[in-house]
Amino acid sequence: TLIPASVLSAPITVAKGLTPEDYLPTEYPMRLGGSIHPTWHLTSRDSKSFEISGEHYLAVAASDKMRTISLNMSLSNATCDQTWVGGAVIYKWNKLKGLFVEIQSTRHDPAANSIIHFEIPDRTGGNFHFIAVANAFNGESVEPALLGTVNIYRWSAATNKFVLYHTLDQGDLSGHDGKPLSAEAVEYFKLQDGSHCLAVAHFESCSHDHA
């Protein structure tokens, strides 16, 4: 689809007292969440749409390395560092407003790189809803060590949000200096015997050179 440059460059005027949804453009395509979200919202890496109990949702993995500057007054110099900032963002379709509204942003996925949604039958005949979020890793030391992991979240009908369920173990990392591998992608599939499986594509980074 070709979008005229005049549409993309058209300014958006924000009036006082209005919510983000009030000044979103009414024509498609439109940007999720408006223009007041953190800058890493502009670096979306993956997205999946799904449905729960007749409601439509959109999950977005968004992250970027943000530059922070620390000023040491005694030495009169500044140091520049980069750190991952991001998360998995869940949007729900609002029928009245005709747009997706953000309902949740996870705290455990600062380097969200890939995201999937999948369902597993429960004992009542319904389905458990899950999302899996793969996090990148670029060789730096991280405390706590969240980067490079794959976090699994399960939908809670009580809170209407995804709750952290568990984190996938990367296994023996002794051959990689004990550092987590970068989780580049995650996919769900089901075997003929009914087993539910997740496949994760890992990537090892050595300083700034990929290996």
C-alpha cells in the first residue's frame, strides 16, 4: 500500500486536557498509542494478533538501546552508556473508539525481540492463553540477568492481564563463558501426539562481532 508523503508528514495538534486517544488520527494507518509513549515504542521488533473470549488483542515486542549520559562533576567529564529499554506491550481493540488501546506493558522484557501467542486446552474445555517473549542479549553484563531469556506469560481472567508464568532455562552455558545467549526468535508448534512445544533461535554475540 502506497501512503502519500503528505499524510505521513502531517502535524498532529495536541489540545490541553485531551487523552492520547482523543488526538489520534482517525484514518488508517495510525500509530499505536499516539505520540506520548516512551521512545522505544517506535522500535517495534515483532507483533502478533489474537482473540480471547471474543475480544481482539495485539501484542508488540518493542525495545531499543537507549543512550544515557553520566556526568562526573569532580573529574569534569561525562561517560556515555547504552542500556536496553523496552517490553512486551499488549493492546486491546476498543470498539467504541475504533482503535487499539494499551492495557499492559511487561516489566521483565527490556530487550523484547520476538513475541508469540499460543493456546493450550485446560481441564474445563476452555483454553489457557499464553504469550512468549524472547529477549536479546549483546554481551554486556546485566543485573539481574534478564536479557537473553524467554519469558512465558499466562492470561489471568481475574485481572484481564498477562502474568509471568515461568522463564525458559537456556541450559549449560559453560561453553559461552556463562553468559546468556541472545533469544532472536520464538515459535510455538504442536506435535501429532498432542505435545505442545516451543522452539527458540539463539544467537551468540562476541563484543561487537557476531559469531
